[in-house]
Amino acid sequence: MKNRLRGIRLIGLLILCMMLYCVPGMAIEDTALKGKSILFFGDSLTAGYGLENQNDSWCNLLETVFGMKVTNASVSGSTVSAGLTWYEDKWYEGFDPMSRREIPKGNFDIIFVESGGNDWYNNLPLGSVGDMTDKTFCGGLQTTFRRLKKAHPESTIVFMSAWEDNCGPNWFRHNLGDYTMAAARICEEMGIQWFPAFDAFISGIHTNDPAFRELFCLDETDRWHLNPEGHRLFLPVIASWLRWEIYGEDPTEDVPSLWMLPPGLVGMIRNGNQNTDTIRT
């Protein structure tokens, strides 16, 4: 009964999100995000992997629904680290590492960095917060932040973790959560705001739930990639967070049905909690 009720709620949530944010010809939302420019610098979670139409990705929907100017430099499968991993009797470097990727030129109000999943999945070393080399995840993330700050000193940098995942440890016996926690500490050290997408209570993305994956992921076995309905589901969540955390605009005042936002996000906004308070160890 509990799973059935959750499934009914998910379907209702999907229908409401589609009604509110996917009506053809709908006027652009008049919020603090309108006219702001954003650069996405991530992997498949922000690249719109698996979508037939890239306009369905939540990143591009920030432009069509909220009037943001979106530049997407995300690369599916990319890592942060430029270190080495062992696969099929050969050593391979991290794929198109963000720590060395070319940074787009332009003027960006927000630079949105998302990473962690591929470093964990591809068994790249975690490292430590004190690393100064980009051969580990920690070192690579710090290098990425430093390069972005140097290239765009006026931009606000935001970091987002991967979705929740309980697939277990990699070759280094690290869970994905270890990479997420390390990223959180680095963000705190470097003054980077971060969105804890791994916390489904905040993000609303329950990739560990088979019923959720059936409705909102590319297929029921995919724990990483959202289908168009999943992207529309996440859109108001991240838009509300950006409005509150970056521009201090309370989105709960104009959401027609407050229950459409994850309760953890509403609580964080209304209570003024810091993101690090949501980390669960």
C-alpha cells in the first residue's frame, strides 16, 4: 500500500509539473532568474544524455521556462580527475577531465559544475582535500574550481553532486557518497555553494526507488539518467534553489501547489538552513 500511494503521488507530481512548466507558448516565468546567464560544466547529468530532443533537458528548460541564457559545455562520461584507471589490462586516463577541459569564454552570472559519478564509477582515486594535483578527484575538483575562478572571477560558481546511489564500493572501496562528501568539504574550503542532489529529500530524485526509475529514468535499470518527464520533474526544484540560494528570492511564495517541491527543499528554504546541514553520514 505504501509503494502504491507513493506511485500515485509520483504520477500526480508528474502531471502537475507538465501542466505548470510544459504548456506550449507559456509565458516565461518572471523571477530573479530571467535574463541571467548560466554555464553548465558537467557530465551526462547536465549534458542531457539519452534525450532525443536536447530541449527536454532541465538545463535547457531553464532557458525556455525561466528565461535564462544557457551555455552548456557538459560532456557525457567525463570525469573531474585526469588520473589513471585500470581497465581490460590497460591503464586509461580520465575521460575529457573537467580539470583540463577548455573553459568557454563569455560573461556568465552562474557557472554550474556537476561531477563525481564518473570518477567513482571509473575507479579514479579519491585523494584528499589537500591534493594539489589533478590526478585525483579531490585535486581535480579543486583545480577545476581554480581555473573557473581565474577565467571568470565575477561569476558565482555552484556545484551539484550526482544523484543518490547505493551501488556499493568501487575498486578503491569508496562509495559514491565518499566522493560527494569530499566535494562538500572542498566547496566549504573554497567558498563554493553546492546543491546536494544525492539527498533525495532535497532533490526529489529517488534513483534508488524502482518505481521512480520506471516513471522518470531512461529505463528501470538506469540509476543516473532522467527521461523527459524526469527532467521536467527536477526543473522547478533546481530553479527554486537557484532563486533562493543565489538571489535570495523566496520561491515558496509563488509555487501554486507547494507539495510539488520536495519537503526537504522547502524546509531548507523556509528555515534558512545551510546546504551542509543536509549531509547525512
